[in-house]
Amino acid sequence: MALTNEFIKQKLIDKFGDQVFAFEEQFGLLSFHADKEINLKILSFLKEDETLGFNFLTDICGVHYPDQKGAELAVVYHLHNIKENVRLRFKVFADINKPEVYTATGIYEAANWMERETYDFYGIIFIGHPNLKRILNVDEMDYFPMRKEYPLEDQSRIDKDDEMFGRGGSDHFDLGKRLQDSVVENEK
Amino acid sequence: MSDIHQNINLPAGSIEKQTTTLNLGPTHPATHGVFQNILELDGEKIVAATQTVGYIHRAFEKIAERRSLYQITPLTDRLNYCSAPLNNIGWHLTCEKLLGIQTPKRVDYLRIIIMELARIADHLICNSIVGVDSGAFSGFLYVMQYRELIYEIYEEVCGSRLTTNIGRIGGFERDFSNTAFEKIEKFLNEYPKVLKEFENLFNRNRIFMERTIGAGPISAERALNYGFTGPNLRAAGVDYDVRVVSPYCSYEEFEFDIPIGSTGDCYDRFLVRNAEMWQSMRIIEQALQKLNELKGEEATVYHADVPEYYLPPKQDVYTKMEALIWHFKIIMGEINMPQGELYHSIEACNGELGFYIISDGGRTPYRLHFRRPCFIYYQAYEELVKGGMLSDAIIVMSSLNLIAGEMDA
Amino acid sequence: MRPVSFNIKPKKADVNDSLMMAEMPPGYEGQGFFATTLDSVIGLARKNSLWPLPFATSCCGIEFMATMAATYDLARFGSERVGFSPRQCDLLMVMGTIAKKMAPVVKQVYLQMAEPRWVIAVGACASSGGIFDTYSVLQGIDQIIPVDVYVPGCPPRPEAILDGVMRVQDLVGKESLRRRNSERYKGLLESYGIQ
């Protein structure tokens, strides 16, 4: 039987009921959301079932949605069935005050560093991970840089003028005061 | 402790450690890039290895949240900088899929030529550096001449050698000049002899074979579990190539083979990369032939007809007002992207390079994530070198083709 | 379309029109002797035998590999032997982006180099952070070590890297032998926190 998105969706709903929801298909790729408690069960079901056979973990990444209160941090898994060339995406959400998700390292070895990167950028704690340390940033960093509230630039640098890039060092630009200052300068 | 050590009397109270810790630090003589390996050695054999990456973390994903689509192209250059045009064209293909743009056939063929040239350039660096690391320096100097010729071809098309920022969403910035085609023909005429000579130097060279056969093998199931893709996976025996499995950019019209190995050790990886270079040349020849067969309107077009996303030609930008305004609007991202989530991947030189973009309808992506093959398969390094000797550690590292820019992004 | 006008039909090279000998420093000549200042002789010897330490981190490192290869040969400037041991090299070529994680390593390598030592920052990232104005990239290596020559470009062409090396050669040739012990140099190192 050909592995179509409908077939996958049906099998998932049969097995997990209403713990998987928000099915949608964008650009031909089936995507759904799931409770974060069952992410390992879903991953092993997708890998071991003979008709599904998603034996390749393409990617794990995180996303921060500051507006969705109670579900700000998302972990996105991309899976791939190499033989049939079918891809799948699913997301689990976690609260920003308790960002804990079970680790997929037991099922796919590839998840090891991908989860460390997600931890490094978003602060999502993967329970059971063998070595959850920062991987790309300096070890002493005390915040999680990819979250939306943190700026891109290093705020302590002095050789670049934020005014020039429209990211004002001064919060509000008063044209009258600027002109007055330059008149005073010229008169000196 | 074995018998040899009976004669060594350590002073009382000293810590008898059986293994030596060696720091193959971020700066090491093999000019691969900056990543660190801390090896535990028992004599010459490797017992354990820990890797540290992130020494060139430049926060691409956070930068991309502030930049519009065209402003992200220079960032993709700097991922796998040995084959920058491939990353650029992959990013433009992702943008075209998101925006729903269909490119004409000629653009596809021209893109394929550039992508395969980039693949040859990257495999050349990797294989010649494997040679340098096992002591054979002349192969590197010999093939760098032909990399210079590939750089000249890039210069003809886009003006720059290494970080090319090539092409536009929908095609290319200008048509390939006659000189570009002359240089491509020159490359196709001269390079096969060079590659043959390079292979003669290494393939049946006893010293090279003894260094590389059996160094860092991996089985197909472990490789799939670790998320390997690209030549490293093909050397382990799995014939997964994104160009064949999910073709993009008209690859389905081309005829080429996928070379695979059996044991996944360094020798297999070397041979797979060499064989892929031969296949790339075959693809370029077919592309040139298909270009000659195009007739009429199709034979001169070099971009898709999408004025909202394709930058106007420079003569118009410098002389006409509307073109200047459009140019500014498109680059600065005044034209909003459609909303959606997309994952698109291409076969880059190291494997499956994926772009996961979440667009919320604004001028910049809400989230852009690069699925970087080097980062994912470097995790397997400990398993590859455990039980091997110290010199194997170096050869395995260089045969995996680890590019630091791609690893850390 | 503007026609291309170079390297379409390369001309054969003739050895006589590209040979350049090192110039003699000014001095007094006589039968069997030549008197000049010690500074200029030592400068001449040092500048034509600089041993670089290529600290290649990213894309500029690939352009450096192209500079070392046969087309834009660096060896003709005396840098035949690139060393990777800081103790044995004179010229630290920092090529590529230096992240804040890597900065202590650069400083350590610089400290291990023996005097006289020169530093060349190749590329925009090493000079000032380049296009990466982010929290994780050091905005120029001159935040941590003193730099002699900056080569701009992203990446600079091999000709530009060679030009940078030639400027370093100028500096080396004209340097006074007492500079490294002078108060001014010591003050410079103090400002970077190097004793």
C-alpha cells in the first residue's frame, strides 16, 4: 500500500487518539502537534511499525513563540522514510517555566547533538540526555540566546554605532534638540 | 599493567593513570577548521574521544531572523565555504518553493552546471587534503590549479571567487557569457586527465591503501542511526542521494550513477568522492548538450519572470526611478513573504543540507534553521576512531570532510 | 555586454621579466667590503624569510590555501615553510572569524610566540568582526592582541593577501632592532594586558 499522508494520519489517530492533533499539510509535507509526554512513543511507533518505517531522523530544532502562553517553546522533529521518500514533521510544546521534554537519544543516536544545540539556544531540558551541556556557545553563558527577547548584538561593544543602523542608542530621536545642539556647536 | 611495565617504579603516592590525555586542540596543523578533540590514548591506541565544537559559532540562525530573503544569501555562502554556490542555489530553491515560483528549463540547466562544479571543487579539497594528511603533498598542489579554473568560471558568472552570493530568486543575475562557456569547455577537456593522474597517484598506492583501509569504518545501520548523509553514508553502502530520491531543479532528466562503498572506511570515502567527481562531469556534459538543444525563446532566458522577487537589471537600476525603487524594496524586504512552514533540502557536498523556514508573513523569516550535515555526522567520530591509532584519528577527521563553518553556523 | 579582456589566451611566461632581486640597503662599498647599518641588514634578512603561522579558521583560510598553492605562490616571498608551532614562527596570520570561544586560544598562541613577532589580520572578520555583528563573534582581533597589518576583504583575493604580506615585509625591513625593548612597545603590550 502506498504510504500517503492520509494513511499516516489514520494510523496515528488510530494509535494515539486525541493526543495527536492539528494535522496539516504544507507543501506536500504532513505536519502535526502532539503532547510532549508521548513524544518518545510516537517516535518509536513511527520507526518500528513495518508499514510506516520512518527510520531516519532528519532534524530536531526548537522554536520560541513568546505569544503562546503556556506553550512557548516548541521542539520540531523532522523524520524521513528513505525507501518511500516520505517526510513527516511533528512538534511538541513545552511551557517556558518548565521546559522539559524526553530525549530521543535512545531511539536515534543522531538526536544527541541536535538536542544539545536546542538546549543551548532555547533552554529546553531533555530528560535522560547523556551529556546535556552547551555545545556551540561559550560554557559560561548564562542565557539562552535564540529566545526572542534577547538581542543579536553584543551590547557591550563600543566600536560600532547603533544609531547608524537604526537601532538607536538613544531611545527617542529629538530633531529640535539635535539642531539646537549643532547650532550651539557652530557658534562656539 | 602488562609485563613491560614491571621495571618502571613510580614514586610512592603518585597517581598511576593508564591512559594519556591528548588535546588535538582547536588549532592543529591539518588546516581543517576549528574543532577540538580530546583523545584518551593507551599508548598509541585510542580509548575514548570527546569533541568540542562551537569555536566559530557565528549565530547565523539569529542573524537570519532579522534579514530579508536576499540578505540571507551571503550567510548561506559561509556555511560550507568550499562550495558556496551550492548553498546559495539551495537557498534560492527553498525561497522559490516558498513563493511558488517556477523556473524555466534553461535556468535549471545552468544551475546544475554551477552546482556540479561546486561539488567537484569541494571533493577536490577533501581528497587532496586526505592526501596531505597521509603525507602526499603533491596531489594537493596539482589539483589546486583546477580549482583556480573553477574559481575563474565563478568570476565570469557572478564576479567573486569564493563567497559567491551567486544568482537570484528565479535565476541568475546575468546570462553566462561566451567566455564562461569557453572556460567550462576548457575545464571539461582538461580535467579528466588530471583526475586520472590524481587517481593513479593514490588509488593503488600501497602506502595510501595501508593508511586508509580499515581506518574509521562504520556499518550502514549505525550510519543511518547517526544521521549520516552524503558521501560518508554512500561509502557505508546506503544509496541515498537527495538528487535521485527527491529530485529538484530538473535533476530527473539527467543520467548519472550513485557510487557506493561497502565498509565505510576512509578508503571507501576517498573512492566514493573520486567517483562522484566523474559523475559530476558526466552531468555537466549532459547539461551543456541540453542547453544547445533548447530553441528560440527558451535558449536565451536566464531568469523566471517574477518582478516582485527578481532584482531588476543594473542598467535600469542606475538610470530609471521605478527600477531603483523596486531594487530597494526587494532587498530591504518591503515585499512580504507568504505565510507558511517549509523544509527543503538539497544534496550538498557533505550530505543533505536542509533549510527549515517558518514564515509569519513579515519581511524576515520568523525562524530559519539550517540542517547542517557536518554537525550531525561529527557526533559519530568517537565510534569511528575507538580502537584505532593516533594517526587514524587525523585521517578519519579529514576524510569526513568536516567544514567548521558548516558545523557551527 | 562588456567584453572580458584578461586571461582568455594566457601568454607564455618568460623568466627574464619576472625576476626580482632583493635591493641592497644604502651603505659604503669598497674593495671586498660593504658597510651599512646593522638594522638594515637584519631587516633585509628577516623580511625575506618570514615564517608564517596560518591561523585559519574559516573562508579566508581557503583563500590562504589558494595563496599557498602554485598559482599565487607564497613561497616566493620566503615563506616556504609554514609552521604550526608558535615558537618557531614570526608572523601570525589570523584568517577568518574569531568567535569569543576561540579568543583565549588566539591570545595563548600569540603569547607563545617569541619576539620579534608580527600579526596580520586577514579578512573583514579578523579585522573588525566582518558581517557578523553578533553576541558570539569577537569584533576584531585587535581587541585582544596588537595587529600590524589589516587586509580587508571578504574573502580578500590572494593578491590582496600577498599585498598584506608585502606590507609586513616593509615593516620588518624598516624596524629598529631596539623596538621590542622600548618603552612604547612595552606600553602597547601593557594596554592589552600582556606582560
